[in-house]
Amino acid sequence: MSGNVSSLTPPTSASPPPPLTDWEPPSFTRAAQFRVGATSVLFLFAACSNLALLASVWCGRGRRLSSHLRPLMLSLAAADLMMTFVVMPLDAAWNITVQWYGGEALCKLLCFLKLFAMHAAAFILVVITLDRHYAILHPLDALSAHRRNRCLLLLAWSLSLMLASPQLFLFRTIRLDAANFTQCASHGSFTHRWQETLYNMFHFVTLYVVPLLLMSCCYSRILLHINQQHLQHKAGESSLRRSGTDLIPKARMKTLKMTVVIVLSFVVCWTPYYLLGIWYWFQPDMLRVTPEYVHHALFVFGNLNTCCDPVIYGFYTPSFRADLAAFCHRTRSHTSPRSPDRLSAREGPHSGEGEAPPGPAHQAAPR
């Protein structure tokens, strides 16, 4: 699908097509068919898993999460659902139709929503990282965590909205009467190629570089702090007790491990896609040399990150697994009646990392 802007690697706006006099309409190639098939599978899994995560945290056992952690997981699930229901269907449909049939307004809106969803997903990971940074390095400041996270989440969504808004003005439908072909692209919105390259690089920095640097800095400080505490513990030095122990409490450490894995999945999934995008921005002729399946496969691999978050959360959170098990039991009970006693016997109390256990101990539960 060379020439189809929906399949080009740059994530924020399409590279300008070759001169229109030499341009040939793209086609729905085998590589594009693979991309659509893989995207459809990811869409089904991401939709089901993220909706389950949202339901668990909103009205299931996930409500027992710490009050400051619950909004973070709700926002992460919401951002992943935006990626699922905006980016994936748009990409699959655009590859199938090859050209654009949605009209001018839908062209602008969907390109805006795509960039908005990508920014939101990246920025919310930064907010989660900052929450872990404060929880480990400043555990005595737990009372202000809820208010701080609300402000950071509002900032993350607002920045995503602001940074994606130029898409409404840059993208438009372009019709090539000679080939009877219409496309949604940014072609013609920039007077010089360096302007579009600068625009793409700016969003590469805001989508990937800045979040990666902030998360790396926070986790480096966390690891350094943990290492210092272990050294003090081994040396038998006395220090100010935090949350009742010199070492990081197990519940807080479990949450830290979960967030580290979530961030690593973001880095692993999207790094190849963005690196290839930089290559194309500065050497656009490589788009014709690189095998078509390469940029198709890398984009699909990047979308895999949307499926990873609920899986990682479920691995580290027993309440999510308990909600899924309860849902499966209810589903089976509708198809094959079972004894209520058996169901109630199999449903026991569940407690997981970051969840508020009942009783007085909750008052001293670590973040």
C-alpha cells in the first residue's frame, strides 16, 4: 500500500505523496491484508480486556484499590479504549478502502482523535510513574496523593487535547480527478517539507521522547532509593522508619513492579515504529525500498501495547482475576444451571496489591 497515507510509518501526519503527476493509486496488497487481519484480532482482545478492566475498577473488586491509584487505572483503561475504538478500526477500514470515503469533517475528526488517543496513553503512563515516584520517595506525603493525581490527570488529558488540535486544521480531503481518487492527508498544508518534518519531530518528542525521559528519570531515582535502603538494611544502620519498615512495603513494591512492566511494554512495543518513522521523515525514498510488510508489522506490534496493559494489571492484581472468574461463573450458570452453594463456596475473599483490606489495618495500609 505504498502511497496510502494510512499505512505510512510517521504516526502523526502522512508524509507528502510523490509528485501527483507520477503518482499511482495504491491497492489492498497481501501485506495490508495481514495488517487488517492482525489489527482485527488485536481489536477484539483489546476491547474485551480493557472493558473488563474498566468494569472491575469501576464497579467490581477493583474498587478496593487505593483511592489515589484507582483514578489512574481508570484513566489508563479509558486511554487504551480510545486507542482500541478509534485507532484500530480507523486503520483497518482505511487499509481496506485504500482511499477516503468519509468526507472532510470525518477526516479531520478521526485524525484528531487518533493523535489525541496516542498522547493520552503516553501521558497517563507518565502520571502513573510520577505517582510511584512520590509513593516510594515521599511516602509521608500520602494524604496529598489523591489531589495531586487528579491535577496531573487533568493536565495529561488537557495537554493531549491541545497537542492533537492542529490535526483539525492540517488534514483535509484531497481529490485527484485524473485517477478518481480521494484521500485524507496533510499534503498541501505545509509550504516546505522541512515544516512537516519539524511538525512530525515535535510530536515524536511529545509522544515518545519526553514521556520516556520522564519515566526513565523517575524509575532511576526509585531504583537508587531502593538500593540505598537495602544497603542501609544490610549494614544495620538505623534510619527513620517509613510505613513501619526500613524497606519498601511489599504492597507498594508489587505496585511498583506492575507499573515498571506496563512502562516497559510501552517502550518495547512503540520504539521500532517510531525509529522507522524518523528514518522515513529524513529519508522518504526509503519508503519505496523497505519491504511493505515491515512498516505494516511494526504498526501492528505498536498496537499490541493496548492489549498488554490489562494483561499486566491482571497478572499483578488478584481482584481483576477474581472478577473475571466470577463473570465466567455467571456466564456458565446461564447455560448450565449449577448449585448456588457451589458457586458461593468457590467465591472467597480476594485481596491484592494496592487494594484496601477490610478492618482497622486499612488505615495504615501503604500506598
